[in-house]
Amino acid sequence: MALKCGIVGLPNVGKSTLFNALTSAKALAANYPFATKDPNVGMITVPDERIDKLSSIVNPQKVQPTTIEIVDIAGLIKGASKGEGLGNQFLANIREVDAIVHVVRCFEDGNVVHVDGSVDPVRDKETIDMELLLKDIETVEKRLEKLKKQAKSGKKEDQKFAEIGLQIKEHLDTGKTARTLDLEGDAKDLLDDMYLLTNKPILYVCNVNEASVIDGNEHTKKFKEFVADENAEVILICAGIEADIAELETKEERMMFLEDMGLKEPGVNRLITSCYSLLNLITYFTAGEKEVRAWTIPVGTLAPQAAGVIHTDFEKGFIRAEVIKYNDYVTLGSEAAVKEAGKMGVEGKEYEVIDGDIMHFRFNV
């Protein structure tokens, strides 16, 4: 399932340093704008204690966790919607991702130049929002022209869509993002069909200094207040610390480092888990001697479609799904013990897979 989260932000806010920590890749992290000219793409493992626990019980030959794709996108500046800097490339790259991780700088450092001369995460967010909005307004205006022409046919449905298009444009004209529009039914379908940049789900990352990684600072406080009505998650991360952790060789070294910092887990773990949730994804597992594996599906997926993630034949010839709840598997200690206790469920085509389900599919092609 090739779903992508894109890391965006102004130049020099710490995007590439964070990307490096996430992927252990070595994207160029330099102290000048446009250090990242092409979008760096990496596959990142989604941290999940459940797969570790299942593996310790089953002791398989192979363990395969689930992953998501992360894209480090070139820094944006004012005028990007008109092609300034790397604007056209930035906007094209961001259009291709499914969700946005917006990094804002919340640390003071005279050695790291800010593209606008001072640290102000609220201003920085507004700069990017405005460029995305301007591009979205341009997109909506073009679509609205077509809708108005179709409405001249006199058909009520065409007139209805023209009115909805106008409603979307008026909302954007007030400076509000498309994701804050509360639409349902056909109206929501039209909005989604426009693929607007500001309609993508978003997660904010405040890049702070080492001293502010737990409680934040004045910059993060002001930023959280500013985005309070967006219903978006805000995470505090020190990209520099995360880069140091990523370079440590063993889990034990990493845990000692975290304890010294007063942290329970790396910030990138929280970020990856939040990205997974932002993409509306859940995990189910298959567990056997050959392999314990995590599989990624959208929330609300039915059993046959979940089986199809493994192989299309599983979906085509789906007969039933044998389902074990994660807690039952861990508590009872084996598939055999679960069966003996009568805890294995047998589900049909209408079963909606729950996060953490351990599945075995019966099929016939």
C-alpha cells in the first residue's frame, strides 16, 4: 500500500535532519535554502510492540513489520504559488503525498540562518498556508469555470455542483484551508475530487532545542494556541537529538541515551505512529513458523479486501477468515491454546477487520 507522508516547511527548519533520523538515510542537511532539491523518499518501519511480542511467542524464521513512505520535500518560500524559488516543484511534490508533516522551527540558533531573518513559527506556518491556498484557489477557479458551463444546461445536478464549487472558493477566499470545510455527501465528493493541497490531513512538528523537548518553550506555546481550532496533532521533537539517536548502533545504547534525556521513546517513533494514524491506517497480523508479518489496511476494511492485500487470489476465492484477538493470543500463548479455549472466531465476507487482529484466510480459486 503505497501511501506517503510528505515533510514540508520553510528552508532551514530541520526537515532533512528529521528525514535522516526517520530513515537513517543521509539526505544533505546544509545551512542554506534549497539543500534538498529533489524529494528524498524513504521507507520507514512503523514501531509496534505487538509484532515483537508475537515474534517472541512464535519464534518465526522471519519477521516483517509494516512500513509507510516518507518524502522530504524541497523548502518553500513566499511566491511559491507563482513559481518563485522551487515553488512549482514543491507544489507538484506535495500534491503527490497523502498527508502532510509540517515542520516549524521553534528554536533559536544564530549559526542556522532563518530564511525570513527571525524565528516565528506562526508566521512561517502562515507563509506556507498562504502559498498552498493561492494554488488551491487557482485550481478551484479553473474547476468552477467548467462547472458553470455545465450548469447552463439547466440540469439541477449541474447547477448544484456549480453552487458547491462557489461555496468552496468563497471559503478559501477567506484564508481558511479546505480541510476546515464541513461538507457531506456530493459536496464532500466534489471537494475530494479537486485534490486540493490544503485538504490533505496534517500533523505539525515543532522542531525545538534540547532543553525544550519535554515541556516546549514560548514558541511552541504560541504555535499550539494558533492551531488550536484545527483539530490537528502537534508533536515536539528535537531533530538534532533524533539524528544522534539514529546513529547509535544498539537498542540498549539508544535506551540509555533516552533515559539520560528524560525521554521514554524516540520522538520519531511518536511521529511515525502519528503519520500512520493520520493516513487512517490500521494493522492486522499473520503469524506462523515461517513468518510473523504486519499488514497495512485502511480503517473499515472488510475481510476479503484485507485478504487481497496478501494476494489477489485470497480476495477472489475468499471463503472465510479465522480471527484471533491479539490479547487472547498473547494471554493464552499459542494458536493451539486459543482454539482449545474456543477463542478463535470464524468470520465471513462482512467482517470488518479490527486493529491488531491475527488473521488466517481460507480461500479457493
